[in-house]
Amino acid sequence: MKRKLKHKISESLEMPKEVVLDIPCIRIIGTEEVEIENHKGIVEYNSNIVRVSSNIGTIQIKGENFIIKEISQDSIVLSGKVENVKLSNE
């Protein structure tokens, strides 16, 4: 019920849903970069896999040569060769 109300508010105010609903926004730029906004922290990180916690589950990015290009309380930018992005409700 609360989520539906927030959804309607975001539509009526023309605000981005990810901001109002506090859900992640994932942008994939080609096969070289991933940006995740509204994250809850890094769960796992190495050069081949990155797992990030969010309000709707864990975001898993697989690939090669990952580096954290930018990180803040609100967003993470990864660069490297992106092969797979998966969301799981763990």
C-alpha cells in the first residue's frame, strides 16, 4: 500500500521513481562501465565480481578487471569489462 502511494506521488510530481521509492538505478555504459545509484553498500569486491546491496536485493556484476572508479554514499561507478549484471532477492 505504501509503495503504491509513493509510486503515485512520483508520477504526479514527475520525480524519478528511484528517488521516491528508494530503489536502485543501474546504468550500463557499453561493456566498460556500470553506475549504481541508491545502493546500501558493497557486499563483495574483487577484479571479477562485485556484489552490491540494495533495498530490492543484491546486484551482482560479473566481468574482468573491475576497479571502483567512484564511490559515495549514494552511488558507485565501476569500470572494467562487464559481462553480466544480475539482481537476486537474497
